[in-house]
Amino acid sequence: MKGLTKSMMWVLMAGLVVSMSPATAAPITFTKDVMPILQENCQNCHRPSGQNMSGMIAPMSLMDYREVRPWAKSIVKAVESRQMPPWHASANQNGHFLNERTLTEKEIQTIADWVKQGAKRGSPSDAPAPVEFKEGWIMGEPDLVLTFPKDYFIKDEVEDLYYNVTVKLTDEQLSEDAWVSGVEFIPGSEVVHHIIAYASDPEIVGSIKENEDLEGASEEQLRGRVMLGGLAPGTDPGYYPEGFAFPLKKGSEITFAMHYHKESGPGTGVFDNSTMALKFSDKEPEHILGITNIAHGAFEIPPGHPNWVVSGAHTFEEDVLLVNLFPHTHLRGKASTYTAIYPDGTTEVLLETPAYDFNWQEYYYYKEPKLMPAGTRMEVELVYDNSPENAERSGFDSSRAVRFGGPTTDEMDLGWYTYAPAVKADATD
């Protein structure tokens, strides 16, 4: 080192530090790093003939580099904002639900870094094998598929319409009482807002009017009817744990309780013939399912109010197993929270959706049915935005007070949940 100047010594030391540092990380490529993320989280919908999420169909295919590269920057924005994959429960509930669609922070960063580095393809030999997707019904092959007896025409002048289509099951379709373990729908037109399916007990129930809105129906209106499930934009099919099912009696009438919503005017009329598929359990269930909701009903949202809260509650009189939760509002819906207050005084947030999306209304299925001990009070809080800003985005009139009503431009406060008594059915005989 003799004869070296002080400045030269610093240069040598800096070079030594660099030589001792870890090797530069390998560049992120599509084939090695990004493709596995898309296969796991995106391609089920983003592919030719991709999964139809209750009328919501992905606008582009993301099966290979050629298809993905033009959308690279848009994909980064969508995943960083959590717009995609569509999932609206708070991150606090991650890991609780069976049908979660979420990316980890590491996966999001990988996609962002890939784009920052130039969205390189990488070696084809690094790509994972293509995923083989099963086509057809999401819940698997159904045992019974039902459609309308004939196509129904939604007239030009219609904006909102409730219409009930009833199909009486023949002995050929159902020769004996059955247990429904899965329900799936395919909307027959783009104007289907939602469908609710009811099965009637032929010995109890009366006829249903064509224009009767059953979504907010009273217990008396629903006497003798079993709700089997429903469809709204973005919902998963109704799939239930082994040992859980709905009763379906021979000779029942199945009702498609339809809600249509569209722009009115000349040439806007359209035919609809929606489809419902049922999957049967091969044995009698241990737990008989039911679907109901918590609602206040008598609310009034003031004109222009950006943050109006409506709440309701129910106290369970017996031990109950929660299978799923399904908050439902219309265009002004902003957020929702389900909270359990247990008999010992402790509380638990069961579900929080801080950014409710009318166009992605999801069933939140528990990985394992969740016990609500007798005496538990379940509260549902829904928040509404009736501001002019939201009105401009969503297409409603914010200058009027809003109450509970069927039309999409009115509001609802329905905290749906699917449940079953915790005591096994055979133990109650």
C-alpha cells in the first residue's frame, strides 16, 4: 500500500465492498415469475370461454405473454389498487373464507417490478405447464337443470321489473324427495339484475304473483317456501360443505324470482330465459340449511348525504353454524360490517367490506362453518353514499330522500346469511 494516496485508498476499499456484496438479483421475467401468479389467480376468468361470474365475464384473455404484454401497465394498476382480483373483504379477514381472491404483497410487487424492468418475456423453458381448466358448471355436473317454460320478453319501456317464473317439478325430474347441496345460475340476458330461487312445499304454499318482489318479502309471504340461493353480479355458485343441504320435496314448484334492470326506450327490449342448476346430496344431511337476512327496512337516507349508516341485528336462540355471509345494497352502498357480540361479552368482526361494489356482490363462504353460540347477537351495519359525486358516477338522483325499495335506484339493507342449526338433524328426532 506504500505510495498510494488517500483518495486511491478509498477507491480500492469501495471496490472491495462491491466485490463482497451479493450478486445482482436475476431480472424478473414473465415466464419464470409472472406466469405462475396469473395461472393461480387470474386465468380462471381471463381466458377464452372463461368462468362466467354470474354474468360478469373477463374482457381479455391472459393465457400467454403475447396476450398479457399489451395490458402490462393496466394489470399493475389493477392489482396495486386491489381492483383485481375482485375481492372486497378487508385484509383483516384474509384466510377466513373459502373463495378468497387475493394476491400477496410479494405477488403484487413481483408484477410491478416486472413492468418496471421492461416486462421481459424470459426463456420459454422457464414457463410452467399450461393449466387445464374444467369447462362447464363451476360446481360440477348438476343433477337437475331448469329453464323457463318459454322465453320472457322484457319490454322497451321497462327500467325495473320484478317477474316470477314458476316451474313445477315433474315425477320424471324429481321422483322422490331430495337434498340440494349446490345451486348455480346462468343469466339468460344482460338485463338480469338478480335471481332468487325458491322451492315450495306443495302441501303448504300458495301461488306467487308474477310481479311480487320476494327479495324483501315478509315471513307470511314466504310461508312454505325454501330459499335455495341467489345470483347477483359477480356471485359464486352456492356450494355447501358435506353434510349440509336444503330440503326439496317431490312435486315442488321452483320459482325464479327475477329482477330485471335496463335503460328504457325504443329498441331496448330483450328476451330472457335464465338457467338454474341443482346438485343433490347422495345422503340425508346432518345439518339442514336455511337462508335469511338481517334488515332494518324503515330507513330514510337524506338527500346528498355521503355517509349514512343503517343497522340491524338478530340474536340467535340456539347454537347456529354460519356457512356464508352476503351483504346486499344497491347503487348507494358504500361499506358493510357484520359483527358478533358473544354471550361472554366479547366481540368479533365477522366480515368488513370497506369498499362495497354493487357490480361484484359476493358470497363470503367460511372455510369451516362458524359457530354462533345461543345468545350471540349478530349486528349488520351498512353505509350509503347519496352524494352528488357518487350519483354522477353511478347514475341516480342524489337530490331525493331514499327508502327501502325494489328498483335499483332505491335502496336495500339486507344482511343475508346462510346457516344451519349446530345440533345434527338426526339428534332432534
